[in-house]
Amino acid sequence: MYAVDTNPNMLNFVKQSVREKGLDNVVPVLVEGDALPLPENSLNLVFMRNVCHHVPHRVTYFQQVKHVLRPDGTVALIEYRRSGLFRRLFGHYIPPETLRTEMKDAGYHIRESFDFLPDQSFTLFTVQTKPPT
């Protein structure tokens, strides 16, 4: 399992947390720049919770994520909806329609969408496969 972040302090927090919990299957990975330093076709699942609104070029980012996903891999995104004063003022949300459009532009399709979270969207995406020629 990889814990990926752009902030070294957050990765230090992860290292300490997994050590305290006795976990030995978490590999912290620092991302610098635009490259995603993970092995190709290595992940079954990419899970991001309330993070996408911090990613500046989401379509490009998720195009890169496709390279580290296995062919049957899933991207699970939980993101705030536009509710609450803080989120509206500081842009800490992404409308679900925007996220769906961006993921489609990056080459994904919706596998499943859930609505049980009161303030967040929760959507599973898989890589679009090219139709046979």
C-alpha cells in the first residue's frame, strides 16, 4: 500500500501513525512536480478523500494515474459538495458534475456512484477501454 502526498510533513505523520499501529505494509511516497513515482500497473485501487480540490490540473493528473492502475483498477473519489460557508469561500469542494466531466476527459467512466454521504459525493471510476476495431 502506498501513501502518496506532496507534503513531507504529512508523510512523516503517516510514518509515525503506521509505526504506532504496527503496520508494515504502507510505503510513504513523496510526489515532487508532476510525476507520479509509482510502478506501472501496480495498483488495484486509488482512493482519494477530500483531496481532488487541491489538485491543480486534475485531467492531466488522472491521465497519469491510469499508468499506475492495473487494467481492472478503480479510482474511488470522495469529494465535498458545495455546502457550508468555509467550502464555498475557499473552494474546498468540486461539484460532482465537474468531477465526472474531468474524469471522462481523463479517460475514465463511472463504475458506480453513491449518495449516502450527506456532504460529499462518492464515485468509483474505471479506465475506459477502447472499443474493438
